[in-house]
Amino acid sequence: MSYNIIREQKITINNIFYKILVGKVSKVWEVYNSFNYWENVISRNKTIRGHMFMQKPPTERSIYFHTLIFGNNNGINNIWGYFPNRKCLIGYLQYSFLQEAFYKWIYGKEKLITRIPHLTVDKIIREGEKLNKIDKEVASNMRRDYDFLSSLWNLPAEKVQARLDRFPAEFNKKWMGDNTEFLYIKIFKTPEELGEFVISSSLLTNTEEELEKRIGMSINEWGDICKNAINDPDKGEVFRDILLKKLSEVF
């Protein structure tokens, strides 16, 4: 058998394996783009929604976030965390975070929300309009945010991150609210980015000593934990535990 024939066979086999791998990855990512998938995940997990995929320390593919949902009647959900990959985060934001945030925005002004019903975001918006809980402008903004996230599923992988990076600023501008309610999202690409933001945002209202007491270590130690959270499993566990137990708050 000639060298060229062997070479062509190897290339063909490699291409087949590549297509199989890409196909498997695509199918995994497609799972995240499903209302039923997220409802099942939420039903099976008794933990905070944003922590449903934090059983293990972060990896190189992880993506990080900070979200806030605040209302006078429902207190604050101040959540720090990460998801195993970008598509999982997009699915969470589209099907879980917006569902909870918009339901509380619509109904939280008048009552304590103890449970989010199994409704799509679209149905939550339509019912809010029907009951005159929100006006057309608010409903339009809600749909625009949902549609923006929905559009990311059809983009080439190299364009998704750039578009996703735009989402938090546009979202926060709409939902900055006032001292009675607001919604907020921030996305980070690395543990170091998240760690630096923890420091800078905390020092706006607290002293260094108060922050160090909260996280259980010095700011320098925190920086080292964030820097090595991916490469050092022990420091990854510490990073994970601090996000879960010391930075995230629900009250």
C-alpha cells in the first residue's frame, strides 16, 4: 500500500473521529438549550440555583458569574459561582435566572415569593401583562433579554463570547431599578477576574479587615487562591467553598 493511500486513510479516519467528537459536544450543548432540562435540574437540586453545577472545583473551561436579585419584600439573592462551560451558563441565564428574576420583579412588590412556578419566561411575561402587573415597556425589555440569550445558540462559537460579554451591561442598564428592587449580572472569564472584583466591590462599602474576616483569609492569600484555583486542586476546593459558603448570601 503506497504512502499516499495510507496518509489519505489516516486523514479520513481523523476527520470521522473529529466529526463524531464535534457531534457529541454539540448534542451536550443542545441539552442546555431546553426549558425542560433546566426544570428537571432545578427539581432535582435543593441547592441555590446558581450553585447547581459546582460539585467540583473549576476547570479551564469554567466561566464565572455574580448575580443579584433584590426586592424589599424578598430580600437579596447575592450569588457568586461558576458553570462548567459557556453554553451551560447561557442556558442557566436564559431558562433559570431570568425565570426567577422576572417572576420576582413582577410579583415581588406585593408578596413574599417562596417558590418560582414551572412556567416559561414567555408565559411569566404574558401573565404579568394580562394581570396589569407590568406595562408594555417592561414586558418588551424582558422579551428582549430572553431573545438576546436565545440568539446566542445559533452563532458560531468564535462569536458567542463577544456577544455574551455585551449582555450584562445592557441588562443591568434596564434593571438597575431603585432602592426597592434591582437585578444585576456580571460575568468573568477567570477566577482571578472574579477575585479582583470581589476585592474592589467589597472595599466600596467595607474595610479590608471586614472583607478578610468574611472570606477567612488575607487579601493576598485570596489572590493566590484565585490565581491557582484551576491548576491546584486543593486551592480550587478552597475557592469553591468561599464562593459557596462565604460570599454568596440569600436573606
